[in-house]
Amino acid sequence: MPLPRALARFNRRVTNPVAGLVAGRMPGLGVLVHRGRKSGRVYHTPVTVFNRDGAYRIALTYGRDVDWLKNILAAGEFELELDGRTIALTDPIVRHDAEVGWAPIGVRQMLHTLSADCFVEAHPAS
């Protein structure tokens, strides 16, 4: 089962602003930049992300019913701040992997414990 919604609300108000200070500069953490599908407002959301085989994969630690996921799927594109640079990504798709084999070995157990067996995969825009 993904993390509870109450924890998501707490993280949005408390943890995310703090995580945003190091996300994008620390391995495995990035900042997803997306636009609200209704408001048009730009949001910055810290995420767990890994690059493998030319694709970027973002863990869905809160499950598939999160606003940022709805926003990027509706837009078909988003940006990722990672390693001090901004990467334009396109064609996000949700994938399922019960073994969490898409993540690095050292992270798999944590994601598996969180039941984060879904992830978003996207590729750099050409």
C-alpha cells in the first residue's frame, strides 16, 4: 500500500520545502517541474528519480492518484531539475514492476517496503 494521504499533505507543507533544498543536487533526488492542469500554476515537487538506459524513472511512492502525475500525463511533458541542470522530458508513461527492478539495487528494498511498485518513465525531449 502506498504512503497515506495524510503523510502526503504533511510532506507537501513541511518536508517538501526542506527536501527541495537538496533535491536535484543529491543522487536519487530530483525536482519535478510541472504546470497545474486547471490552475496553470507552476509547481516544484521533490521526487525519487533514476536515469537508466536513457530513460528517467520516477517512483510513485504515494501511488498513482497524485496531482503531479495527473498534471504531467495531461501535459505530456515536464521538466526535471537534476544534478544542477534542467532536463525537458516528454511522453510520460506509468509502468508497474512488482519487483521494483527499475530502481538501483540499494533502493529497491525501501521502495518495495513502501509498495512503490509503480513508476513514471519519460525520455528527454529531442
